[in-house]
Amino acid sequence: MTGGTALTGRVRVTGAKNSALKLMAAALLAPGRTTIDEVPDILDVSIMSEVLRRLGCAVDYQRTGNGGGGGRVRIDVPERPSTETDYDLVRRMRASISVLGPLVARCGSARVALPGGDAIGSRGLDMHIAGLERLGASIVSEHGFLVATAPRLTGTSIWLDFPSVGATENLVMAAVLARGTTVIDNAAREPEIVDLCAMLGAMGARIDGAGTSTVTVEGVESLEPVSYTTVPDRIVAGTWAIGAVMTRGDVVIERAVAAHLTVALDKLTDAGAQVEVVPDGVRVAMADRPRCVDIVTLPFPGFPTDLQPMAVALAAVSTGTALVTENVFEGRFMFVNELVRLGADVRIDGHHAVVRGRERLSSAPVVATDIRAGAGLVLAGLVSDGVTEVQDVHHVDRGYPDFVEQLRGLGATIERTERPG
């Protein structure tokens, strides 16, 4: 990509990756056809589709003409799914572990390979396992698999040591078919949790408190398949918003939900941006060089950890000095060494980054280490002198549909090439 062009125009956000993958897993809870709209056309969706196929489901994905890189997925779930997931798929995407709760709840057993995913820090499954054991499951680890059995789960009270999104989702999906009432305290509050609970509710589940720190689930005997539309992706929307500010552009982000990005948009306003809620989304415009603002990542409703690499990239070209504190994933600063190669002035001290802004970065070849790091490096390349090459962009493909095409639509000079060999 060649830096120096402001991002201007309109861009459409499709459904949230972090929601769509869990909605697909939730389809396992009901035999028959579940249809999910606004599912992003990304690699992780392809992997989850194959996970479900190997569990006996028929999965069909079709792009729609709405723009934004989204489509419709149809999942036909058999009366008796298989209960084992393959390591070769699960190791490629951590979200595959979300089939554990539905399989145990509906089939009474599951054998799920221990997952892989982004290299951004340790994200153990202790809370998933402890919660399922509280619900009555017996879980052992053998030969790289988690093996869970439970003739029927029983409602209980569960306290999460940390408001883990994945653990909250898995436990809610397990509890909807459990006998009795389950109360999950210190639950995650992210919009993706609310989205999952809304779909489960449409399937016939009884859930109260979604979006709060206490979620109550009254178990039912069975659920029905539904048609459902995924919540817009707040992280993709936030990426476009930060990109508009970094490049001093003017972008309308269609389908962006401002209430899902309150802290992030407030920070952009503090940086000097004009942020406006419009009928079809959010408009972000920036005329001058942004001001540095301090960032602290926290679980929702705090500043999202998934936007932290973009926040560091923004600070790198802002006036002044910013302190960015990472409280969620200890490995999230791994990408900083690559950003420094672009001329950024960043110093890491534990879970803090001190960023001294510069007028412009300088082009260099860099390597994406995870989904969000890759997106942050691309934004940095857009404000660098010369031509910047970001390698290993397969990471970006896992979270951003049509990323290059959408950037071109906003005026960026960018192309995707294959490296020789």
C-alpha cells in the first residue's frame, strides 16, 4: 500500500465475527435448519462451517448483495450429531471450543480437541471446564482432547473469576437445556453475548440478564431452529473509525452501532475527531492531526482489547504522548516491534505502552502476528511515506471480509499480491 491518502466515503459493516461463530455453534442445540444472515465471509466462518459438517451438519454459505462482505449461512442439524471435533480444524481457530457446551447439553457427551488461535496470550479453558463441571458434567483431558459426559446437566450457580466472553457463551449454551435454573455471576456483558442470548431466546430458551453481569437461564426441554440476523461488527466498525481519524479522512460507517463503541468513539472525540450518529450508522471525520489520548483496555463496556493495536497506531501519528494499558491479553503488544519498524516511537513496560507521536511513519516490510495486529499495521501503512508491505495477511482474512476492496472503495492505494514461493 502507498500512504498519504485520506479515507473518504462510505463503508458497510457486516455481522460480527465474534458473534456469528457462536451463533453457528448454537445451531447445534436444535435439529432442523437454522438460517443466519449477515455472516462475514471470512476464513474463520469457513473453518466453523467445516467443524459443523464433520459433526454431521449440512452447511451452506452464500454471499448476499448487501455489501460489506456478508452472506447467509444455512445449517441443517441432524437429530443425532456426532460429538467429536477434529484437531486439524480446532487448532486453527479457538472459537471452535464453543461447540463444547451445545454438544454436552444436547447429546450428553462431547470430545473436543484443545484449540489454537491467535498468539496474543494465554487464554485457558479453566472457567469453561469449571462451569460445566458445576452443571454436572464430568470432564477429563486425554491425548489433546477434552472429553465431557453428562446424562443431563443440572442448573446451578456459577461465579466466573473473570468476565470471559467465551466461558459465558459456552455456559449459557449448556444451561439452556439443563434441568432447573442456572445463575452465572460476573458474566461477560459484550454485545455479542446479548446477540447470542437473543438468538437462543428466539429458539425458545429462557434467559434473563443478557448484557448485565448476572445472567439467569431457566432450562427447557428442547429448542427450535430459527432464522436470525447477526449483530454488526463493532470491532470492524471501530477499525474504520480509527482509520478515518489517522488518515484525516471522512467516513460514514454504515450499520455501525454507536452504543457498542461508546468509549472508543469518546476517545476519538477527545483526539479531535468529529463523531456523529447518522440514520444508517456513524460518521467520523478528522481535519487536523489528532491529539494523543490515553487508552485502557477493559471488558465491555470498556475500550475493546481488539481495538488496542489500532489505538497504538493512532497514537503513533498523533501530537503528544499517550499511555496505552492492556488489561485483557498479555501478548497483545507483540505487534509493537513491527510498528517500530515503520518508525513509531513506542516503549513497552509490562502491560503499558508509552507512545510518542510523530508527524508521519516511514514505509517498511512488516509481518502481521494476529488479526487485529494485521489491521493496525495496514492502517499504519496508510500514514507512512512510500510503499509498505504487510506480510502474513491471512490473519487479517480471519476477521475482515473484503478488507482490501473496502479500503480501495475509501480511496486507499492498496493491492494484494502473492509472495513468490
